Amino acid sequence: MVMANAERVSKALDLLADGLRPKCEQTWQGFYGNDWLDQLRQQMHGSARESGTMSDVAFVLSGMKATWNEIFGHGFSPSIRSLVFEVADTRNNWAHKQQFSTDDTARALDSMERLLEAFGNTDQRQQIRNSRRDLMRQMFDEEARSERRRTAAKPTEGQPQAGLTPWREVITPHSDVQTGRFDQAEFAADLYEVSQGTADHEYQDPEAFFARTYLTVGLRELLVGATQRLSGNGGTPVIELQTNFGGGKTHSMIALHHLASGVPTARLSGVSEMLAEAEVELPPKINRAVLVGQVMSVADPKRVGADTALHTMSGHLAYQLGGQEGYELVRTDDEAGTNPGEKLRELFQRYGPAVVLIDEWVAYARQLPDAGADGRRVAAGDFDTQFTFAQALTEAAAASDNVVVLVTIPASDIETGGPRGHTAMERLKNVVDRTATPWQPASADESFEIVRRRLFDPISPEHARVRDGVIRAFSEMYHDAAGEFPLGKGEADYRRRMELSYPIHPELFDRLFEDWSALDKFQRTRGVLRLMAIAISQLWQRGDQSLLIMPGNLPMDSAGVASELKKYLEEGWDPVIKSDVDGPNALPLRIDTAFSHFGRLSATRRAARTVYMGSAPRPDGKRGVDVKSVVLGCVQPGEPTGQFADALRRLSDQATHLYVDGLQYWYSLIPNVTRIAADRAASNYSDRDADDEVRDRIAAQRDRGNFVAVHPFAAGPGDVPDNDDGTHLVVLEPDATHSSGDLNSPAIKLAERIVAQRDAGPRLNQNLLVFVAAAANRLVELRGAARSFLAWQSIVKEHESLDLTFQQKQQADSKLADASKQVDSLIAETFTQVLVPSRAPGTADIDWQSTRASTSGDIGERISRKLRTEEKLIGRYAGVRVRMDLDRHNLWTERGDVSVGDLWEAYARYPYMPRLTSRDVLDHAVSDGASKLNWQQETFAYAEAHDGDSWVGVHTAQHVTPTASGLLVHPEQLAHTVDVSATITAGTPTVRVTAEAVPAERTDSDERSVEGAPEQPTQFYAQFQLDRVRGAQQLGDILEHIAAHLGPEVQLELELRASRSDGYDDGTRRTVSENAQSLNAQSAEFE
């Protein structure tokens, strides 16, 4: 709950009084003695009798002000006195009901917090701090909301009305990135060039280097540990740097090189604070040695003086640390190409503290020959000696307390360099691991900051609030539509990642760091920097208005971006990108141009780019991204997510190099079978073939809803029977389409013919028909999808003769499944135009009522559901409604009754009557009407027959089993002719048994033999009273001794009636009602 500012100040003042009271009481008592309170009042008001207690913050603050110079001023600085007076003014403003702005409140809380800190209080101070932090969060959230509201009406060209600020207006790329003047080599740090003083300024100058360097957790630990070691306070002597190509090894070595450069740490961004936090200091002078294997010759010694040449790595090391004097310690072994052994310890003892940086050692060692191999010998020694030297070096470093050695070891094949390199790496690693500590490379989240610092200027506080508004909008979209995106994207952790990576979307970073970084040629951070620099430069120059830089708006139509991406993959991707991914003639652009709803969002191009970024082969052998990840890489707040999924499906139907496996999409150099399927769909199958497939699918749907039958693709009256068994759903042939509001549509014309006629004359049961037609604007799409399904079906059947690869067969199976789902979906979306015939009494013309069905479920079920809600199709009816129909349309005969059969005929034939789903609905309604206790006022009686003089077998206030010959009797007529009290009413539980004989087929001889004989009865009826105790046994006897002799057409009904003078309580009603429902009672109610 948001707390008002005045309330927040009030609570803080109470906490302040509680926090200051103990210290103030102790101070005043120590100064004034036991009567300190009276003395204090005297000082404040000139009288000890003045009121005021220590629980009142105003009294406490006034006392502090009155005694400050005398007491508190000796122990506290003037700044604390200012806080006391400021807080006292705050209390007075609060007491006089003055308004507090958010800034005023924040300052007041901060002052109280500082005052309590000065007086040594912790509990109340922490509570006020929490209140202030909560206020700050509230303030920042409100500022973000205000920023969104302020820009809500501002349109963005080519983008939906998102009302949020594009990234280019929030954060600015470095000037070299903006203009594209950067040199890609700048992103390749070179330790040797730095050591020689020839590197670019941002790498060569320690201050510039650290200004653009993000101190990751791993780099912090490296620099702090090295400082501890150099200062003789512990630390690790040997550190092993091993990551994939471009993982930050060289950058870390340059950082340590500059740390030991002698430049004051206060001038190195973040370094001074880092070392102060760790409570370590660098020695004033540190010697450095940089050994880069790729630039050191194993055969040609490096001459550094008139009589001095450096032959081995130990010679280079000694000369760099100690000059000529240092070299003399190892000269003999250097010239002989042997291991200097113990002399390394003496070297480190004499020239420590020292930093030794060894890069590309494997590249150096793999050039050395084996000992005695073919008599070959090089100046640098042999292969085995190199690793003896490595062991001596690491042991010497461990024995010294102020020397640190950093060694890089490659982790990828491209850096190792063949079998010889693998052997060198394994042996070097075995030696180094004995004394080395592994280094922690940058995490993915830290890599975000590394890239952002190198490519963008710092973001201002004002723009940070704008950024937060954008990120909040993305996060809310991911949370509100969680089912459209991969799991967890709406959570707080992903929102934090968006803040770290802004303006680059985390999904783009994930694809680069997780997928592309697995490629041997891709140099992780270095590769990401190069690619993103080119992409950002292009986006900036094009005036990109996107909210974030996402996979979907990566400008792959740019030659520079496409070239950077292609060089990490095998040959042949250029035509794939130009035809199926991005470019002036690419398929995605053509689709966006052809379909305006895609074009407004560039939906197909953005989806294609996102899929391409997910197409890099991964170490686990999997490829591609699923639909939700594609949507994640494309959609921005305010844009419909479904457009991108639809665009991707359309692209997959036409693209030659886009593969689909279930929900996974990826590009491949191997052409797919999409072109074959497209050609077959266009030439091998017609609209008639498509209609046949759709008709078969509709006919196979099992859920008819409330319809007794569904007639797919009726083309005329002869296709629809004229039965009175219930309401029929007629699915009109596809060409008989309908559009909302079109009273002369092909669908209405065909439906009028069917309503008027049957196969052999005028149609009788006109009120038992409902029609559904295809929407005119969806039919073409449905037929196209059906033809595509048939084409994929034929390809799957013929995969052996087509000689499909395993990948192509998988694609065909996946596309067949997708095409089948699409056909089913489009059937539901196409056949939505429901036409219901109606007619006013006394008129001949049919009025057509049109409605639109939902698209969920089988065709019969979803249309039933729609018509039931509008009461155009009735599946349950009440006796009261039947009585109203009888009265409204004057269906009573002259003697005041109507047969059930005649009444059903009226419901079935006349479109002005309610449309009941079947005769069962009427039977239940008749039974309901006859069972009412107030039947004389609301419904009717039920009679089994009329003998010419009176009604026979009259039933009232009980359920009945209507027959076609049964009669509904008007209560007024029944009162004149029958003693109502003598009619059959409810008593104890009864069982009715009815049976109807099924006559066998008669021959002519049968008719002659029975001519003149009395007619045999065809029906039996009996009613039994059941005892509550013996009811189960009686029911068994009835089944065995009566029902078993009456043939198969026997109907049994159990009717239970009960009464209680004091009524039934809620528990009884609930128990009985639930049990009746569980036992499938047709009707059960309390009155």
C-alpha cells in the first residue's frame, strides 16, 4: 500500500523520539543530576513547572537545541547541530499540517537517519532507512510511469503506438561506432603491442584502458589477489587463464600489466576503490615481464646488445625483469638452451616484486623439436626441456612471496594448433595445475556490461528513468502474456538482465554468447563486440526507432553485418541470406510487401532474422529456436504477438532453406522440400480436392452438440432429409459463402431453397434446420491450406522414391502435422456464419437471422453453444414455457386439449415456434409441466387418452412419460369435467411400468387369417406403490415376474414424493440433491 508523505513523516518522527530518548536522558542526567528533567525545563522555558515529556519528539528536539552549546556542542560537530535544527523545523511543519512533497519527505527521512546514526542508534535508524528506501522506489516507479504517460501520444514511425522512447534517444554510441570509423582490430587486444608501447590509445594508456574496462568478479579477484601477492600478503603465485577463443584472457593480462605500471591507482577507474575495499596496497615499484609465444622465435635469438642475444624464454624473462644484470644470472643456460633451475628463484628474490605474463605459451612450445630428433637443435632448446623450465618457473614463483605469474592456456582447437599443440597444452597444463589457481571468466551478465561500456557512452540519470519505463513495459508485456513467451521472461530476474544489457535485448546476447560463441572462429566477447559495433553503426545511421536492439531488427541486409556473421560459418551462406533471410529481393521482404498486416511491422523480416540468429550449430547438436523464442526476439510492447508467429508459418511454407521440426525453426545450407510441396499444391490438387478433404474432416467430427445430425456440404434440397427426429445442422457447400449483412448472399439463396423444398416436394419440418456457411473472406485461405496438406501428405508417402534425406523427411513429417492443424483451425475460422430461419405468424416469407459462431470446438458443438446462448436452439425447456406457447399460438383444440404428437409437429414445422433440439426436450417439458403443484394456474394436466366423453388416466402434480397420443389438458376444461381430487396424484414412492409390443412383419395370409378377429392389445401400463422398507425386494419382483414377460420395449420409472410439516433443513436438501444428481435423476427439486 502506498503511504502518504505526511504519514511517513509522522511515523519517522515517532521513531526518532524513541531513538534519541535513551542517549539524551543519559546525557542530561549525567550533566544535571537526578533532577535533570526540571533543570531541562528551566533551560527551555524558564520554569521547571512547564509541561513536556521525553515521549514528545518536539520536547526532545527543543531540549537539544536549548542545551546544545552547553552540553552537546562539545561532542558533536556543527553539521549534527544543523541536522537537529532542520529536523525540528520538519516537526513544526508537520504539526502545522503543511504539505510534504516527495523530495521534502526524502530529505526529512535522510536527516533523521543521519541524526540517529550520529547518536549511535541502529534499530530506529534502520526502520527510517527502510521507509526512505521504500519512498525512493515509489518515487522512481512513479517517474517511470510519468515518462510513459508523457510519451503515450507520441507516434513512432514504422512502429506501433507503443508510447515509449526509442533506444537512440536514450543512450548514445561512442562517436567511432556512430560514424562507423572504428577499426575492427581495435577489439582485438594485443598484449605484445601493449608491452612494446605500440597499441591503440584505449589499450596502451592505463587510464583510458580502465575507463572502458568493466571490473567483473573474476577480474576483481585476479587484480586483488595479484596485489596481495605483490605486497607479500599471501595471494596465489600462479594463475591459469583458460577460456575459449575471445574469452577475455588477454584483456585480463593487460589489466594486470597496467596495474603494475606505476600509474597511481587513484587515476585508474574503479581500481583504487577496489583495493581499498580489500584493504591491500600496491608496492611503489613492480618489475614486469611479458612473454608472448607467437612473437618469440625459437630459432633466431633476439639481439639486445653488442654481446647479448636472448635465446630461450628464460633469457627473455631474466632480461625483462633485471636487464643485463638479470640476464647474466641465466646466460649460460640461455645460450645452451637448458633449464636454469634454481637460478630462477634467485632471479625472483633479487627483482621482486614482479609480474610475469606468459601468453601463447603453447604456440611457442609446439615449435620446439623433440630431444635428439634427427639431430635437429634450435636456439630455444627442445620440447621436453621447455616443460622442465615451466615446472621450475612455477615452483620458483611459489617459493617467492612477491611474484605472480599469469599463464594463458587455450581451450579451443583453433588456438591449440594440431596434435603437437594438443600435446604441448596437456603437458603445460599438468605442470601449471600443480601450483596454479584457475581464473573465473566473465559471466554472461558481466559480458553485457563489457560490451555496453565499449560501444556506448554512459547513460544520464534522466535518461535512466526513461530506460526504466521502457524496460518496465517489456516486463509487463512478458508477464501479462506469459504463454506467448519462453518461461520466466516476466520475472524480476529477466527484468534485471534487461537493465544490464540495455539497449541490447538479452535474447540477442543469449544467442551470441550461447550459440555463436560455441563456434571455433567466434571469439566470444571480441566477436560480439565486432558484430555489435557494425550493427549499431548501421542502425544509428538508418535512424532506427526500435525500443531495443533485438534479433529481429539486426540489419542483416547490411553487407557488413552479413559478412561478419557469414565468416564464422561454412561457405555458401550468402545466397541463403539474400534469398530467404534479408535483402532487397529476399522472400521475407516480398511477403511483408504482399500482406499489409505483416508489412506494417516488418513481421516476416524480423522473424527471419531472429531464426537466423538461432541457426548457429550448438555443441549439443541441436539447432534453431522455437516459436516463443522467435516472438521474444521480435515483439515490442504494443505489437500483436500473433503476427510474428503467423508470418513465420507463412515464410516456412515458401522458404527453400528454412527447416521446421515440431516447434523448432532454423536455416540450413541444404535446400528443403518446401518448393516441391508448393509446386504440388499448386498443380496437383484443385479446389475440389481441397473441398473433399475439408468435407471428410467435418464429417469425422464426433461432437454434434445438440444437433441430431450434421450434413456437410449440402448443395441442394435433396442433400438434407425432411425428418422430425430433431434439429439438423446443414453445412452449406463451400461456394455458398456468406458475409455479415449480405441479405442476398449465395448462402442465403441456397438455404432458402433447402428450407422450401425436400427431395420429393415441399419441406414440412422447416423449424428443424440450422445452416452454417463459409465466410467469404476465409475460403481461399482454407482451400490453400487443404491443398498444402495434400501436397505434404503425398511427399511423406513418397519419401523413399523422392530420396529424401533424414533431415528432409523430418521436415516433411513436421510440415504435414502443421498443415493438418492449420486445416482444422481454418475450418473453425471459416465456417462461422450461422443462418437461422424464422417467420412471423401469419406470414409466408422466411426471415434470416445471422450470427457468428466461435472458433473453438467441433462445428456442431460450437454452433450449438452459440445458439443456446441466444435461445435460437433450446436443449432444455420448462412446462411453463410450453403452456405459454399453447396460449400464445392458440394450439388448444375445441375441447381444450392437444396431443403430444400434434404439439411436436407444431414445434418441428413452424419457424415462428421455438426451435427445440429434439422430441425428448418436449417430453421432458411436458413431464415438468404435469408435475407442478400449481399446475392449475401455470401449466396443464396430462391425460393418457379421451374416450369421447372424458379424459382417461389424468395425471397431475407428478412426472409422466409422454406418448404421442397423450394429451395436454387445459386446467379450466379439466375442472368442468373431472373431479380433480380424484386424479392420480403423488403419495408414497411409485413405480410405473410401460411396454409397447413391436409388431412383426405381416404377410397377406396373416391378414386373411386374422380378418374379423378381435384386435390384440399392443401396450401395457401398471403402477405400483412401494414400501419404504421392502421397496428394493418389491422392485426385484416387478422386474422378474412382470417386466421380463413384456419383451424388450419396456420402460420403468421410479417416482419419489415426500413431505415434512416442519420443512427440510439446508443439510438435508444439499445431501438429497447431490445424491439425486449422482444417481442421474431426471428431475429432482424441493418445493
